[in-house]
Amino acid sequence: MRPSNLILRCYGYRSNGKWYGVCLDFNLAAEAASPEDLKNKICDMIESYIETVIDTDDTDSISDLLSRKAPVKDWIVYYLLQIASGLKDLPGKILFQPTIPFRLVSHF
């Protein structure tokens, strides 16, 4: 496994006073009151998702579940934010790349 496979791509944005975020690699979404809460919530969701996938009795589905990507429109938003953030600060928008927790990695 390449180290880059352990890094997940996520983004968040503020709308109507709330923060919304997406983990593109597992198609997980969350809502929170602040960017820090959003990051924590998505990281917790990622950990819970991976634990659930690993614990499944249907081992044939694990590969599909670990490659469940978000829709193309979310990827477009992510890459546009990545390009724009290189040019200027984007208030109300965040990009973050959590890593798969190592204690979970050891289960593979």
C-alpha cells in the first residue's frame, strides 16, 4: 500500500451559519457548528466507517466499500477549492486531508 493511499481528501464550507463537509474518498458527509467541529466529526465518521467495513462478515464487499467515492460534482468542488486556495485565502471554505488511523491500518 502506498502512503498516499492513507491520506483522505475532504473539504468543508460554511452556509447559513453552519459548516458542511465531505470526505470524498468514502462519500461521507457531516454538518457542524465550526470548522474544527466539522473536521473532528468527519474524522470520527471515517474511523467508524472503516471499523464497520473491517468488521463485516461479507468480506467480498470490503474492496467496494473502501473505494466508495463521492459523486463527480463533489470532486470538482474539491479541486476548484484546491486551485483557488493556492491563489488566495478562501473565507468560509476549508480543505483538509486526514489520515487513516494507524490502529485501523494494522487490521488489514
